[in-house]
Amino acid sequence: MTQLPSLRFDSANTPAWNEVDAISLTAEPRLVSETRAVLESDSGDLFLELSNLGLRLCSTSQRSLDYGLIVDEPDPMALKLLNEDGLSTLSSTDFSVVIQHHPLTLSVFDASGELLLKTADDGHFVRTNRVPPLARTAEGWLISFALNSNEPMYGFGEKWSSLNKRGQLIRSFNHDALGVNAEISYKNTPFGWSPEGWGVFAHTPSAVTHAVGFAPWSQRSYCCLVEDECLDIFVLLASGEITDDDAVNKPAELIGAYTQLTGRAPMPPRWSGGVILSKAYYRDADEILAAAREVREQGMPCDVITFDGRAWQDTNTRFAFEWDAARYPDPKLVVDQLKQMNFKICVWEYPLVSVDHPWFKEFAAKGWLLRDSRTGEAYEYRWDQQAFGSVLTPLPNSGIVDFTHPDAYAFWRDAHKPLFDLGVDMIKADFGEQLEDEHMLASNGENGLALHNVYAYLYNRCVFEAAEKFSQSGAFLFSRSSWTGCQRFNSQWGGDPQADWEGMMGNLRGGLAWGLSGAPFYATDVGGFYKDTRNDALYVRWAQAGIFSAHFRLHGIGAREPWSYSDEAADAVMSVLKLRYRLQHYLRNAMQQATHSGMPVQRAMVLAFPNEKQAWAFENQFMFGDDLLVAPCFDPNGRVECYLPHGEWVRFDPESADAPEVWQGGQVHQLSLALHETAVFARRGVGIPLSAVADYTDAMPSDQSDDYAIEQIWPN
């Protein structure tokens, strides 16, 4: 093959499209089996298949390394092929694809003949296509699709900006983002979709760049650059089926299709829905035991208390599954005391081994660490010390565990057994974004950049398997970095938000975006991670929003217990923590939906109300399950603007003895909230099940199905 053109950019950040030739066919398409067509092109042969999920286009050469990102291959449908005059039509019972040969373009129709999607038609007065519909470049494969005017797109992972990515340049590439203030993020997946009923998923471990109506590339096209030698693209298509409420929810169908391919989250254990208490960090046994006692003395509902990184590991020698002997000469004694107070235990880990621990040399000798291709020795990862500032402890040079090595994988998984035997219930799997150098080399032959994204998947899978194998209280993993398929390892948190109003807003949006990307269970760092601002209003408003998420964690640098703030703030937060427990039955129902369909617990308005476009613009509010609408307060003075969709709504306030006031939908409402008040609404006529409050979930009454018993249906 001749040398591939590079995507060279001009001063306006526009690719030199004149230098990128669109792929053309060199022969008429032909069927090589009942269900597969081959497209011979000037950039190699391509396969095309149709299934009930849509269209799959892939290069005939595929990766030799399959990481298991896809768990359920769609069944391809029987095809009919018609070739005539430079056009070909492939058809199945559900869809047909019209293929233009020169250049190669695709137009997809449903069974009735309605156009669903076509590759880019951004033209030029000199040539037919300004933006190539399909091209092979030095950077990878480029495929482009036409966008209608103002057509939005959603998904693409945990991103902090507006949920509608139209106009943005998004890169699917994991980062230790050190906050929620830029495009970079910890959790990415190359899956985006349009509420018009189509989505694109690039099946790859490699980086993917998405120009979503990004004007310097094309304001009328979605361009997807897959930085891989191989191409495997799924074009997912919604059927437009009527749901139980006589409405079409194409976004839900697309998320369902994506999670059918890549897997759905298993049901988390019941206790994980309670309050998780953490901080960075409890310094010794006396401090964490004192905090635990105060939680119980104050009557704060709480299920889990957390030993963060420095709380139980010696920073200079971590990570090695061992307690810092100087502070924990008998860790079982400490764990047993916490268990006697009815706490579940969470401990932190990361997949690196300090050069100052004997494991570094032992692992290196066995080939269990990533190697440096220049020296053949174990790669020493050097941390950017600026990231630690004056608050966090600088970390030692470290080796990175090679999860592609079967023995290293098995060792790391099974090394969790003593922790679970001790009484640990939950792992907080931190980091996993550190494969940043092409000179890193894994045992399977991949370099660090090629392995970069999928490393998070391998790491999370390993630790989740440990929890499945050894946990005595149910498998639950809390992870920070993620890639395609990590929703199967059941929950994630949004890392390191700045402790201010924009940090709160960005963190919540990241969770909603992750939900729109097929991952249903998410938590924010309630109160904000970075800086101990002691901002009462921020803390209260964050907690008021956070209880309406799949998981709830109080965490940050500095205390996050309610009584560490003012009395007024403490009263307001204690009230919502109790409400969190009253909503456990309702939450479990939403979680069950997620495990069956991929629908997130927190649902952005475009997903919850796909047929009410005016609702989509209100991106900072969301539905919690089917029936509760939450409009978080991001204003220190308590002002909230929210949109109530069509129908009638009532203000959700289980503590009030008054009949709830009816609010009309289809309009915007302005509210002014006292510190203890929230802007949460329930659909009128729908009963919200409420459970009894308890100090921890195991003390809550259960019904015959082993779910939380319903004490009350609100409103009475």
C-alpha cells in the first residue's frame, strides 16, 4: 500500500481535506456468505453486515488481541444484493443500505424506505465530498456521517461540559484529569448517539477522536477518527418501537443496543446504596474509629467507612496489599471494631508497585510489570510531582502491573483474598490512566499507548473478579478510570472535583454523560474533593443532589461529616441522608431496570423525555428513576430554574404534612430555596414507595422478596 496521507492541520485547526482521498470501491460488492458482503476498495477489503441492531462495517484484517469488550455479538441477517450503475443495494428484513462506489458512501433506510442515516455529504464546489465519507490516513480510519441542522449528539463517556456535544472536539482517551474543568476525563468510551435514532460505536481499545459538528472540521458532519490499524464500526439503529407508555424512546433503545453488545452492570449489593463515608484521609486507627463512633452517636445513617490510600498503606512502599505496620500492628482488631459498629469496610488500591518495595524486583523478574522497550527492564513510572501540591504526599517511582500477563493477573486478583477474609467489603480501585509512553511494553506485545485505554478495563475486571470470588457481602467495585465494557464491573465515581459551584456542576454533568454512555451507576465526591472550603451552602446543595444518584459518597480533602459544618448545614444534610434511606426501595427498582436495560439511575432529560425537545436544554436537571425529577441548586442564594415536562407534577417533600401543591408541566419555573429545601418533583398520581429509616441498610426491614419493606406510599 502507498504511504497514507496524514491529517495535517492549518492555522484554523482544519484538516487539509484536499490531501485525504476518500475510499472508493475497486469492484462491485459481492456476498461471501448469506449474511456478509465484501467491499473491495483501494484501501483494502471491508466487510459489511446487517443485524437487528443496525450495521457493522469492518476491515477484513482484525486485531489478533481480543480483550473481550464485546460480550454479545449480534446475529447477522440474511442479505440480498443488487448491483447496478455504480450503486449497490444490500437489504435485510429490517434495513437496506445503498452503497455508492466512487467514492464509497452509505445511505441506510428502514424497511419502509425512510432514510435513517447517511455518510457525510459535506460537499465542495470543486469536488463531490469536502469531508471524506470514509478514508484511511496515517493516524487511522476516518468515517464521517451527515448531521441535520441543529441535530444534537450525546454520549462519548464522562465529560464535564454540556451533554449535547454538537460543536465539540471530543477525544476518547483516558486521563488522570486532576479535576472536572477540561475536556480530559477518567472514563471514556467511543460511543455517541443522536436522538434521531442512530449511534456509532467504534470497537477498539485505541484512542478515538470525535469531531461532532465541530466547525473547524465540518459544522454539518460527525467525523470519527479511529486511531487503530483495524476498523470495526457498529452503526446502531433504533427501531422506534412503542414503549409501555405509548411513546417512542430511541435514546433508550440505542443505549440498550450498546449495552447488549458490551454488557450490562450486575446488581450491586444492597448495602452499597447506603451512605459511603470517606475523606483524604483518616490518618490512623484512632481517628477512623473516633469518626465511626461519632457517626453512630450522632444518628447519621451510614453503611460504609473508607480507608483511603494513605489511611492504610505506607505511601513509600505502596501498593502491596499490606497494612502500614507502624499504624496498624493488628488491623483485624480495627476492622472488628468497625464491624461491631455495623460498618462495611472500603479500602483503596492502585495498580502500581513502588520501587522501594521488594515486590518491584520480584515482579520484574517474573515479567509481571510493564517493561521499558529501550532497556528491557521494568518500566519505572515517575509521577508529575506538581500534581501533589502542598496537600497530597508525593509518590515514589513505581512499576505498573501488567494485567496482560496471565500469572500477574491471577496473582493480583487472588492477593485480595486476605483483605476480604479480614472483613473488607469493598474496593476503591483508583488510577489506571498511567500508560502514557510508547516505550512501555506489555507481555502480550502491546505498547503503552496501544494498551492505554483498555488497561482500565483489564484492571477493573481483575479487581471485580476478586470481589466476586472472595467478598462475603456481595461483589461491589468502585472505580475511577473506565473504558468500553467497564459498566460490567458495576459502579464508578467521578474523580477529584474542585470544591466550588462549578466543580459540583461539572461532577454532576460527568455522571449524567457517563449514564448517557451506557454506565448506569455513578457517584460524585459530595462536598468536592480539592480544597477544604467549609462552604455550608455548597456542601448542603451537593448532598441534596447526591442522594438522588445510584451511589452516594461523602469525600474530600478535609472532614465531610455533617457536624464538621455549621449547625444549620448539619441539620439540612442529616435530613437528606435520612431521605436517602427512605428511598432505598425506590432506588433498588431503578437499579433493577439498569441491569436489564442499561438505563442509568440518573437520566438526563434527553433520555427521560426524548419526545419533548424543549426539555433537552435543561442539562443540569435529571430524572432519578422513573418518577422523580431533580433540579439541583447551583446558586449560593438558593435560586433554581427548572423545566417541568408536560403533565402535572407535585413537589416531593415526605416530611410535610400538607397536601402537595400541583405544578403545571410544559413550562419553566423559578424557585427560591431555603437551605433545607430542594427542587424535587414527582409525577402527579404516582406513588413513591418509602422505606423506614435506619442507621444502616442491614437494619432496615425487608419484605418477602428480600427487598426493602415499604413503610409508606407518598403521598398518602
